[in-house]
Amino acid sequence: MKIKSIIQFLVLYATVSIPCIGWSQPPRGPLVISPQVNADKSVTFRYLAPLASEVKLSGQFLKAPIAMVKDAQGIWSVTTEAVKPDIYPYSFQVDGVTVMDPANVAFFPNERFKASLVEIPDDKPSVYSVRDVPHGTISYEYYPSVEGSTGTLVVYTPPGYTKEQARKYPVFYLISGTTDTEETFYKVGKINFILDNLIADGKAKPMIVVMPYGNPAARIAEQKGLPKPADIMNRDSEDAVKRAKFFETDLITNIIPYIEKSYRTLNNRDNRAIAGFSRGGGQTLRAAFNNMDKFAWVCSYASYISPAEMDKGFSHIGNNASETNKQLKLLWSGIGTDDFLYKGTVEFEDYLKAKKVNFKSYVTDGGHTWMNVKKYLNETLPLLFQ
């Protein structure tokens, strides 16, 4: 009787557990390798979608999406032409729906879209290559932010920070771009590897880099269970200025005090730098010009403030250029010739020239991309705190 009961139990267990095992596992299918970077720098992309009618590849290395072809296993694939070495975002369009590459763990952090990343290595080490040099440390921090919310930061500390306990460091505040997150300068811009390499080569000073999330209003909405605010459509609008001020308040009253309490920092304007890309560049310029006692090093990556707003909100910058030039050890502006913000940036630089405000200009090819951001970082990091 006992044997019969045991058999019945085992049968029942198998009946119940087998479906559970199935439920706990993700869908299985043929092994998909994607992306596959080939020796000639072409790239093969693959996506498993047996029931899809159409799949296209979209990427910043392409002029337009290209069609993929399905094989007998339901794997769609395409091989590109040779791609210029760099790191690029890409995605698949599956029956009109944009999706990431599920075979790839590298992705582009962004609050509105999610793309995968592919790196095409150069024949020689690039500025962001992982070299055999001392490496800094990346940390994630949570701090008390505006309106009772909890803010997030990514912080880079340079090689030797944990060992040289008596040493204090200058701080570089690096602000994320439009819809980007606090991780983007780290995961896409590769700020840690660029700075590791520059420090090892003696081209940049060891520094702490603080990467905030540039959209505190979205973080507040998220933590309150509310919809995120709509994207800003006009960079010169009253709403854009208001949101930049909101971030500035968080930066000055919360982020900087938190960092200077938590890390070994040199706490004066000569040892604080600030930079940002796109929206973050506008936030950088506004926060710096409003707080000339806080920052001596200011870099705008593909951004600007319009001459009208300069006259209205920051007239002290141009009206007293000699004092501005004494206060700012560096005012730097970088832009790509194909960037949709090129015209506005040129108008901003022309305004500074007319007012005799000293600044450095850097013009490169390309558009509003993170490929250019890495160039801006490589150009400006050696200039800071010198």
C-alpha cells in the first residue's frame, strides 16, 4: 500500500512540476549569434522571429533601414558593408515594431527608447579601448533629491582613490543628454576608459566624475507612479528654461553637497568643472552662468543658449566680459557640422565673439551622436584643472 501511494505521489508530482518547469523557462529556439563583427569590419546581425512577416535592421551606421532575410529556422539575418570603427546603437524593426537585439547584452540607456550597441574595433587602440593601465572605479549612488525624491548618480573615482586616503580630487560634473540617463556617459560615452587612458598617459589630471540623471521631473513622476512629463519640443522655450532651472536647483542644493560630503573632493570653484551633451549642454551653460562662484571650467557638447536668452537671463556674461574671462578658466563649445543644433551653436559662439568672451571652439564632422561625444570628451578632459 505504501509503494502504491509513493508511485501515485510521484506521478502527481511529475504532472504538476513539468508544466511549472516549462513556465519558468524562456522560449527556446535555435542559438542566435548577434551581432557578429567580421574580419573585414562588416557586421552580421541575426534575429529569431519565425512568425514575423518583415524584419529590418536600423542603425546609426546606416543611411536607412535595410531588409533582413529569413532562413528555414526562422532566423532573420543581414550582413552590412564594412563599418567605420566606433560604437553604434542599432535596433530591429519587426513588423513595424522597434525592438532591441535579444542576443546582445550591450544596450543604450535611455528613458524613451532602448537600442542595442555594437562596437567595431579599430586596428589600433582607440581613445576608449580597454588598455592594460590602472583603472578607476564606477559606483552607483542614491541621494536625497528635489521634492522628497531619491536621485541617482553614477560616480567615477580615478585609479588610486581607495589607496591614497589623504589625497583630495577635483570634480567634473557631467550631465546626460536629452532622454539619456545617468548611465549613458558611462555605458555609451565610455568616460571611464577614456579617462583611465588619458591619466595613464599623463594627459589628464586624476579627477572624480559625477554623472547625474538630467531629468529630475521624470524621476519624481516615476517614484510617485505618475506619467513622465512630455519631451521638450523647443529648446529655447519657457518650459525648457524652467526645467533647466529645476535641474540646476537639484545640482547646487543637493548633488554637489552630497558629493562633497561623501567623497574626498577639493571644494572650490577652481576644482569644479561641468559639461553636458545636448539638453545636458544647455543645463550646463545655464547652471554655470547662474553660479559663477561654483564652476571655473565649463564645456558645452553640441548645445547652446540663444543670444536672446543670453541678453535676458545672462547679460552679466557679455556685459562684463573682462570679469567673465577672469572667472572662467575654460569655456569650451563643440559641435558636428551635420548636427541639427549646428546653427544655434554657431549663433551662440558668434554672440560670445561679439561680446569678447573668451572660449575654445571645436568643430568636427558628423551629427548629434555619441560617436561625437567621445571626441568631445577626449578633447576636453586634458584641458580640465590644468
